Amino acid sequence: MTEGYRKSQLPDGIRVITERMPHVRSVAVGVWVETGSRHEKAGRDGVSHLIEHLVFKGTANRTAEDIARTMDSVGGQMDAFTTKEHTCFYVQVLDEHLPLAAEMLTDILLRPLFNADELEREKSVVLQEIKMVEDTPDDVIHDLFAAQVWRDHPLAKPILGTRDSVNAFCREGVLAHFEEEYTPPRLIIAVAGNVTHDRAVELFGTGFNGFSRPIAPRHSEPPKLTPSVDIVHKALEQVHLVMGFPGLHQAAPERYALFLLNDIVGGSMSSRLFQEVRERQGLVYSIHSGVQAFLDGGTTYVYAATDAQNFSKVLKSILKELRDLKKNGVAADELKRAKDHLKGSLMLSLESTSSRMNRLAKHEMHLGSFLTLDQMIASIDAVRLEDVQALIGLVIDEERLALTTLGPLDRRNLPKELLRH
């Protein structure tokens, strides 16, 4: 256990976790709610994201302008984001303004007005956001891929919702979802920076005093990846592709081996795909691999974008690299490079209060505990060559391959072995 980490639970069930960083003068505070787009009932697609917007549009105590001006007056930053499994509201301020940060966060989450006029305005803003995403192919393709591989599972839904679902929202429906999902046992307060744990508990204990709502049980089936090929034709300059395979859930014991495998495949500039497809062949500007992990499943994927005439070459090059990896495995020096890269990236990423605050909350949500930097580095170092080899066999399975393309392309551009999907 790290000296700076502490965890408490308020009487209502809200968890407060802190990491003290006495060498900085700032503090990052996040209120995390364990609800996201996968928890939306039928007909409520996008309501989690809309609520994330609406709480900033006025409370019983403050107008939207008051909220913005108050933060600006102390040089602070206040924002929020929604994912498929959680929503986060966060503030970054100088340490002396922690009481203000706590007051602002508790106000927007306990006393939002959900004013009907503001709701209509914010629906219009979200519709513009949907259009913006539709104009960004490297964003759209990940939504298309999720819809394809998760099919009828709630993870298939776009976080922003659809034009129809957003247009249909009314104040009663939004308020009902807010009251069902925003309950104390689903709230985590994560604070990192120049702060004591007792002070954070005192401020948020006061702010959330008396907050009580029953928690409704949830029933969710684990997602199952559907192998398939989906060619989405659109008049673009490039073809964007996502090739996906099975992955791991967030707390899987093999996750560090998967992080290292991802680093080797396409997670860094020295990775196999970047070196072969971009540097040696010059077929792409952008290519990378990634890991997407949820509470009960996940994917490992490769993304690339290229001209339509080079698409077949790029696809064949990716498959060739993956097959070579499966046949010949990973070299010892390659694994060492990946470990050094991952450890360096991890250490650099944890130099800011906001990244420390993120880590606190994610460890609590995914693991129910906290891992120190030393423990994480030890876990990376402990991964053996045979651990990565075993994972290659599990993950890189062409029988379970899913491919999504977006751009000026049809099925005739596909290699024959993929046409069976």
C-alpha cells in the first residue's frame, strides 16, 4: 500500500479515495458514477451523455453562467465525460480552492434543474456533436465496429445515442434515468494532489450529507464477440479499417501480458505493424493496435487508414504480421523493449494530478483496490515470454476475426479468405 493512498466510505455508501502528492500545488477531483451507455434502458440511448451535459446548465443555486464564471475566476478547469460503463465529472484547481471544487461538484450532482428549455438547447448541441463525429471517420469506424461485434448487446450502442433517440428525450425521462442511476453506492470520489484524506472526507461528507437513493439491481449478460465482415461504403478520401479479435476483461490476470503483446503488435513506433506497414512499405500514415476492456469482456484491435487502391496490400500486410507472430512468437529482446516502453510510458503518465486521479478511480471500479506504481511495474516485469506466447494463441484467432471498413470500397477488394465471413 502506498503511503499517499487512503480510502474511506461515507455513511451513505459513497467511496472517497485520495492520493496525497505534497510536492504539487494543485488538486484534481473527480466524481465518478458507475453508469454509462451500456446501462441505458431501451429507448434511452444517449441519455447518460445528455445528463453529463445538462448538469452544467444550472442548479438550484447557480446558473450555467455562474458555474462557468466561478471556475474561470480561480483559473480552474471543470469538465466531464461519458463512456460505455461510467461517467466522470472533474475539476482541477489550486489546492487552496479544493472547498470550492467540492461545493461545485456536489451542487451540480445534487441540485441540477434539468430545465425544459435548457434540455431542448442541449439536445441541439448533442445533435451537432453527433454530426461532428459523423464527419470524423476515425471516430465513426469505432462506433460501427462496436455495433458489428457486440450486435444486440448494450455495448453495441453509441455513447452519444442517435438523432432519433436524442430528439425523443423529455424532461421526465431524463430525470427518471438520473434518479435511478445516480445513487450513493455507485459514486466514487477520487482526489489526487496536495490534499489530506481527512480534508477530502470532511468536504464531501458535508457536501453529500443527507443524499440517499435506493440502488436498483442490474442484470447484464457478458458480451460475446461476433466474427463478421462489414463493408460500409462512404465517399471518403481513404478507407478506414478496424480488425478485431477477442480481448480480456478489465481485471483479467493476463492483462499485463496483453498490454505487452499490444505494444509489440502496434502500440508503439517500434511495433511490428508501424515499422512494416508505415515505415518500410509507406502504405499508411496512421496505423496502431489497441486494447478495449470492459467489466466482463473486451477486444484487441488494429486500426489503419489508407487509399482504396492500397487497401488489399495493407490488409494482407497486417494479416501476414499477425500470422508470423502466431507462428514464430515473440523474441526475448522484443519483449524487453516492450516492457521498457510500457514502464516508461506509465511513469511519465502518472506525473500529473489528473492522471493520478483517473488511476485511483479506475482501480477502484475495476479491481476494488489500489495498485502502486511499484506494484504495476513489478507486474509488467513478471510477464514471461511463455505468458505472451499463450495469449497470442488465445487472442489472434482468425476464426473469430471481425473486420469493419468505412470508405470507397466493396467486397471485391477483400482477400478471398475473408469473404467467407
